[in-house]
Amino acid sequence: MGETTSGDWHQQLWMRLKSRWWLKTTGIVISITAFMVAYFVLLRHPQFAVKVMPLQPVDHWIAFVPWAVLPYASLWIYIGLVPALLRLRSNEMVRYVACVVLLGAIGCACFYFFPTRVPDYPLDWSRWPMVAFLKSTDAAGNACPSLHVAFSVLTAIWMHWLLRRAGAPRWAHAINMAWCVLIVWSTMATRQHVALDVEIGALLGALVALPVLYVRPIRKRAPAC
């Protein structure tokens, strides 16, 4: 059930956002930095033979779109929204951190034991500076599962829970879903991932998030800092 069905949902989210914001922001930055260090170590130093991911029909249907790099990069804003809105001293934050750690651990284990990459595409990346920068920093490895997609799906599920708990209107839920879908699409439109990476990433994100939120629902409690 939602935390409330009144029209002050935006005020509730604002109160959540500003509660210990400095501490939560510090934690988000440190966590993302630590994950990226592990991610790039695995990307640059694969321990086993790297396999090329196969293409599916949908990979041919989705065209390469240079500006898709923008929604692709927006993941780093999107994934920061949920921890910024959670109450720091609460069971919900503990569950969220457990989700993120589990997802990251599964993804890194896959990258370590089963390193993969996307196929080589006959495109001159230098024609699009933003895409070329993306390709130079985040190479075509660590393909499956797509953690871009996995974290987007996990975030969308958690954000849906937060919006529902606050009694947010449908358009807020629609924006949340649209943002997630746009990021998922961008992983293929930038040729960073193929459809199979996306499918497995989405499944992973859902399997990690849904049981935590809905098998044993978080009970409503009095507001805490």
C-alpha cells in the first residue's frame, strides 16, 4: 500500500531528498566510484577468452543513433535518484544497498568468468565525437549482462515503489518508465550492447529487485532521518 494518497506527494519526496542529503550524496559518489574501478579492471584485464555476443533480429531493427549517447549517459543521474530519496536510517535503505551490492557482484562475476564483447561494427566512430569518447572510455567488453540495463530496471522498480508509496500521479510513473526504456534503448542504439545483453540484463535487474520489494514488502513506518 502507498504511504499516502494525498496530493502532497511531491513534498514528501522533497522531504526524503533533503534528509541527510550530504551524507547520501557522499555515499552515492563513493559507491559508484568503487564499482567503476572494479568494472574497468575487469574490462581491461579479462582472465579468460573473450567471446563475441551473437546478434538477434532486433539488433538489425534498431538503428545506430549518435545522440543516443545522451540517454545512455543519463543512467548516472537516474540511478542516483533512488538512494537520494530513501531514508538513511531505515530498513528500506538497507534493502536497497543489498540489492545494488548483489547486482554488482553477479555482474562482475559474469564479467570475470565469462567475458564477452559486442561484434565489431563497420562504423567510423570518429565522425561522432561524443560516441567516439564513449567508445574510448567504455570499450565493447563487459557486454553480457548489460549492467546499464540491469541497474536501469532495478532503479525503475524501486522508483515505482517510492512513487506509489508517496501517492504520486500516473504521469510521474510514466516519466519513470519512459526514462528507463530510453536508457535500455540507448544501449543498443549506441552499439554498446546487443539484444541478448539487454534481455539478460533486464531479467537480472528484475530478479534482484522484485523479491526484495514485493515478496517481503517493506512495512510502513513513521518517518525517520
